[in-house]
Amino acid sequence: MLGRLVRRAAGRGRGRLHLSSGVWFHLILHRIRALLARKLRARRSPRSSWQLADGEAVRLIDAALDAAAAQSAPHEVLVVVRDQPITRAAMARLREGAWLNDELVNGYLGLVAERCAARGDARGRVHVMSTFFYHKLAAGASYNYEGVSRWTREVELRACALVLFPINLGNAHWIVVALDVRKRHFDVWDSLHGRHHACARMLRRYIIDEWLQKYGERTAAAEWTCVPRDDAPRQHNGFDCGVFVCAVARCLALGVPIDVSQDAMADIRRRIVFELMRRRLKLRACENGAAVVGGHAAT
């Protein structure tokens, strides 16, 4: 098979350009990698549950990505999702190989929060913090409760089943921390399996202060447990962490098993494009009727 790939890769463009043997070698190697990747994707079975196969969805995704790829007007807004504008430049980050920014994570998790709110509180209320929350809380690497004390003036965290904190660490890596309010327990979901003890201490201190300031309830640090999840899905590159955060947060909020993997990243990216453009989630089969109990699927 490798011989056929080399012949196919070398045969394209020969005679049209006069390039050095070294340049040809790198072009052929790049082409072989692309052909191998395409064959691996074609052979993937079973299909990812994140895949959107209907023609309308595919056309909308392709049109959005083509519009995003246009070199002109990168700051033009393509869609506004829950007061979060998504620009061409931001949407272009949903192509394979790009790192997600705050626009995309806030916009997409806004859709997740909207879906949870639409089904009512019977299954447990879910609140999603903005990605900018932790920036304010940990401004200058020091604790700053005053900077975020008003962020929950319209939200009663004590009444929630689940609170999600998407966090951009040092503008270099995305993680999401899930607080099960009823169990008083934090789970740290990191696709690189970091421990993030300092981050957990910061959030635990915030919750202790929030409970005291908003509800007059004094709680001790020992009452709020925190565990880095060793079963978190793993990424195998340096740019998909934001996609993992969006997908894992969605699964936690909707109360379904976390069926997220590196192999599904391309499908998840395309689904995010589709759902942002239509401004609402398209539920997968496993998500219909799922009930949240402390952030996990009810059995």
C-alpha cells in the first residue's frame, strides 16, 4: 500500500513545477500523510456519535467554515450566540489544528446552559460560569473574591445541582472543573491529566466565601473535596484541549456518559460549528431524556 501512496503522491504536480529534490521529498511526505489520514478517517468504525451526516448539516458546516476562512473582514460577526458574538476569525479556529478561544468556548457552553435551562429544574439546575470568571478570581495569580463577588447576583449556586468552570490556564491550556453542589465535591477534567491543585484550592476558597457572603453559612475547606479525574479523555496533540472541554462539559451538563475521544475531535469540531450557526444544540440519541443527578447520568 505504501508504494501505491508514494506513486500517487509523487505523480501529482510533476512536470508542472521545477523544484529541488529536497522540496519534492517534503511535498511527497506531506501528501502521504494526508492520504493516510484520509484512509484512517474513512475506515473509522463505528461512526462517532458526534457525527452529523445529513445533507443540510454538512452544507451549513461547509458554508460556515468557508466563510470563516475568507481572508477579508476577520472581525466580521458571523453569528451571535447568547450575547456572545462569533467572528470569522473565531469560527476559523474550529478547523482542525487550531486552538479554541474564549469566544467559542463561552458561545458554545452558553448553548449548553440554554438547553439545560429549557428543560426546567426538575432534573437539577446547571450553571456554567464564563471563561473570564477564573481570570478575575485569580488575577495576578492571587485570590480576588471581590473581583467576582457580583458574578452570581442573579444566580443561587446553592440551588444548583452542577456548576461548571471552564478555565483557560495561562492562555496555554483549557480544563473544566465540575462542582457537584449537593455532594460538595469538585472534579477536575483535564485532557492532559494535570493535577491542578492550586486551581482547585482557589475554587474551593471561592465557594467557601460565596456560601458565607451570600447565605451566611460558614463551611470548612474539608467539607469540599476535590479529585483530578484520572478517567478524563486524553488528547494526543497540543491544540484540541478546548474541544475536549466543550464536549466533556456538554456530557456532564446533559447527564450522559462521556464518550469523548481524540478520534472524535473532527466530528465534534464540525458539530460545534453547526450548533453555533443554528444557535441551539442538536441532541444526539444518547442525550434525549437523560436526567442529571449531581452532574452524572441517572440510572
